[in-house]
Amino acid sequence: MVLPVELTKKGFGLESVTPADLQDYIRVKTVCYKKYIDAEPKFFGEWNESALINDFNVKMNQSFNKKLRLHTEIVGFLSYDTNTKKDKIDGVSISFIEKARNNGIGSIYLSHIIKRSQDQHRPIFLYVMKTNPAQNLYERFGFKICEDIEGMWGMVYNP
């Protein structure tokens, strides 16, 4: 995935995630998701940073795991996996803090994954909290709800 020139001119860049990015990962995920967890404690329990550390370590082994920078600040993370399960693309995650949103980066990322899905004839699976408006973005790109889990939608894109 390559960001278009108009975004790089604004100061955005993509880089591989390293173990040194753990604290930024926790910061970004907290900003992005804590409000949804806090709003539905009966489904998700309390906010748990140790779960984020485990998630970070899992993502370190995924086939695509990038951080988004705006100048020198890490403002987001993008990941998916094509290695673990040969019949699908999963582990899809998009997390941007406010200043990185509404620049089209989420759409560029989803277009990138969908192209891989189509080239490899593999469906894409992801999970989104029911209260997260990102589900609207996924639906615009052709993802359909395939699973109803307490507080979460399982969504699939079939090439």
C-alpha cells in the first residue's frame, strides 16, 4: 500500500510497526476504542491495557502491520493477515486518532485489501463494535454482516 502524493505532501507516511511502538499503539487504541468499551461494559467488561499488549504482539506477526505518521507523530495503525489462514484475509484493523481521519486513508487501505482479496480469491473477515460508525465505511466497500456477536458485528467481503 502506498499513500498518494497529496497525502505525503500533507506530512502523512506509512512505516512498519516495531516493538518500540507499543506505547503509541496503546495510546491510539485507547483514543479510538475506549469510549465504545465504556459504553457497553456488559458486553466488553472494563478497559484492559493487557489485552492491548497481547493484541499488539499478535499483530507483530501479521503479514501487514503499519503505523501511520503525521510528520513525527504516530496517528494510526493498519493491519491485516494473509499468512495464518490460507482461505481468508483476517485480522483487519484500522485505528486513527482524530487528526488523521477524513483524509481518505481508510478508503485507500480498504481498496488495497479488497484488491488483494480479488487477486487471491480470498474473502476478508473483520469484526467491528456495533456502536462504531466505521461499520458504515465497511458497508460502503461491500462488506456484509455475517455474524452477530454480543456487542460486535462479524463482517465479510466476498470477492
